[in-house]
Amino acid sequence: MGGFHGTSAPEGKVAVVTGGGSGMGAATSLRLAREGRAVAVLDIDADGAETVAERIVAAGGKALPVAADISNRDQVRAALARVRADLGPVTILVNNAAVENFCPLGGLDDATWDRLMAVNLKGCFIVTQEVLPDMEAAGWGRVVNISSFGAQTGAPDMAAYTASKGGVIALTRSLAVELGRKGITVNSVSPGFIDTPMARRAIDGNLFPVPFEQIVATYPIPRLGRAEEVAAACCFFASEDAGYVTGQVLGVNGGTAF
Ligand SMILES: NC(=O)c1ccc[n+]([C@@H]2O[C@H](COP(=O)([O-])OP(=O)(O)OC[C@H]3O[C@@H](n4cnc5c(N)ncnc54)[C@H](O)[C@@H]3O)[C@@H](O)[C@H]2O)c1
């Protein structure tokens, strides 16, 4: 991976965005950088992280690409050591990385179930726990966990995925009540159907029971969401202004779940 990017000293705080190399994570990384944060773009896909970090620097921001699998504690520790050395202590964390799976219950195997839980739920636990000392030392922290409207509505052939995302909502609420008195807020953004590579894989693979245009047509706001619309919600939770907001789940979903 490339080394340190950008030249100007960061005015704000240091943010880590997991899964920052694609989709909503990329949009959130770009927006946080525009708002003056130094952003560590953490992704298992080293090239994706590098590309987003380069875009941030080209736009005048400060970024560091770091490659790590969030389900692997040693890799996360090594990545965060680089972030601290190059950017400073981490006080904003967006737990966005996840993997999807479509499979009817009868065919769902243990390995798939375990992998989805390991990345989507345990990954949030590992990365949050590993940045916690920085937030405790600062007496200030913002954790934003990306869940999914599927955890709220249910979704066919997505039991492992939606169960992992339901866990993310429960984790958010428990950490919010545990960490509030330390100055750390923990909130969740629950996206609806957002136009990203993840959604395109499902659309292109015809993995929905009916064409996606028919699904979207039933939504109160009848279109796919945009990654930038999710990024805006993440950046609100990450802001100074959101200091009295914790344990919340904000749907950015066109009105599909409440
Ligand atoms: N796209 C949608 O319609 C939708 C809907 C609801 C929720 N979500 C959630 O939004 C978040 C962002 O999704 P997206 O649509 O931008 O997906 P995406 O697939 O475009 O991007 C996800 C990124 O996470 C990275 N990643 C995957 N496993 C990782 C791991 N083990 N360690 C580190 N990085 C890893 C990928 O390399 C990728 O860059 C995810 O949590 C997803 O579950 C997506």
C-alpha cells in the first residue's frame, strides 16, 4: 500500500472508515475529509483503499490507505498502529465494512453463517474495542455503525446477513449506554437499497424474487438511494453537533422501514 498522503496538518480529528474503499464507505471517507478530518481508509481491498485515499488527497484532504480484514484482530491492530503513527489517535470510527450473502435457509451452511457474523458483527466489536483507548484518552468519541433496513423488515434469502445487522443495532444500543459518560456516542445508520457495488452485485445476479425496479417502485421515495445520502447521515453522527445523540438508529431508506 502507499504511504502517508497529503501535506497540510489536519484541523480536525482522525477518522477511520472501514470498508472505505467502495460504495458508502468511500462516500463517507470523502465527505469526512471535506469536513476537515484526516481519514484512514481501511479496507480488505488494498487497491480500493488506495484509490479513495488518492481521491481525497487530490481534493486537498488528508488520508491514509490501510489494508486489513476487520475480522482479524492482529491485522486490525497493525493497521491502527499505522494510523496512529501517521495521523494520530482515532476519535471517529465508522464501522461500515460488511459482506452480503443470498441463500435460502435450507442451503445456508455453517461456514457462510460464521463468516458473515465474523465480518459484519464481530468486526464492529474488534475495531471499536481497538480504538476505544484513544477515545477514552480524548474524553470524546464518535462511533457510527452501519446496519441495514433488512434487519428491521426482514429479507428473503438473507437470514445470516440480516441477523448480523440486527446484532449491529443491539451492539450500538449497548455501547451507547455503556460509553456515554466517557463522552463517546454510538449510533447506527440503517441504509435502505443504496446504489453501490454491493447492490449492483445483487441486481446483476438477479438475486431478488422480482426485478429490482418493481421493488423500488413500491417505496415511498421510489428510487435507489445514493451513497452520498448515507455519508451525510454518518457525518452528522460524527459531528460536534451530535454530542447529545446516542443509541439511535437513523434509517436512510426512502421510507421503507421506521
Ligand atoms: N448497498 C445496499 O443496498 C445496502 C443496504 C443496507 C446496508 N448496506 C450496508 O452498507 C455498508 C456499505 O455497503 P456498500 O453497499 O457500500 O458495499 P460495498 O460492497 O460496495 O463496499 C463494502 C466494502 O467493505 C469491504 N470489506 C468487505 N469485507 C471486509 C473485511 N473483512 N475487512 C475490511 N473491509 C472489508 C469491501 O472490500 C468493500 O470495499 C455495509 O455495511 C452494507 O452491509 C448496504
